[in-house]
Amino acid sequence: MSKDDIELVRGSGNVFRDFGQPDADLKQAKAILAAKIIGIMDARKLTARGAEKATGTPHADFSRIRNAKLDRFTLDRLITVLGKLDQDVEVSVQVLPRRAAAAPALV
């Protein structure tokens, strides 16, 4: 394979949108919040059970977050978990006209 056989495609910054997922922006926001929760758990060396003891949030929720099973979570629920982990969350919303859907391009 030569360099000429490879096409470089820049992503949109949202992998869910790039792969044509429905509710891509919501999934991206949940993933960002979950990543922050996981980062805090790792930094504090908290297991799911330890995080439950620290926050009162069921350990099964922390297991789901760590395994990126986020369908059961709303944004406000993830923000609440971050609050229980002594974090402040600032949310910024920008509303723009929808762009024409481009066919997802894979490298």
C-alpha cells in the first residue's frame, strides 16, 4: 500500500456524528461526563463500591459508567454524580441551524 492509497478525512470532533449515530450530540455529552467521572475515580483510586460509599450512588451505576453503558443515564444524572464527587459542572449550549447531513467517510 502506498501513501497515494490513503485518504485522510478529518472528523467533526464528535465520533458519534461521524458514524451517523442518532442523538450524536447527546451521546457525546454523556461520554464527556462519563470520562470525567472515570478520571476522578481513577485519580482517587475508587472502585465502584468505593465510589458508592463516597457518594451514595449505587455501585452498579459506576460500573455502567466505567463500561460506557450510558443509555440509562440522563445528562442531569451524570452531572449529579459529578456533584457528589465534589465537582462543579458548567454547561454551555449553542443552538445552530442544522447542516446538511454528509455521508460518513471512513479512512
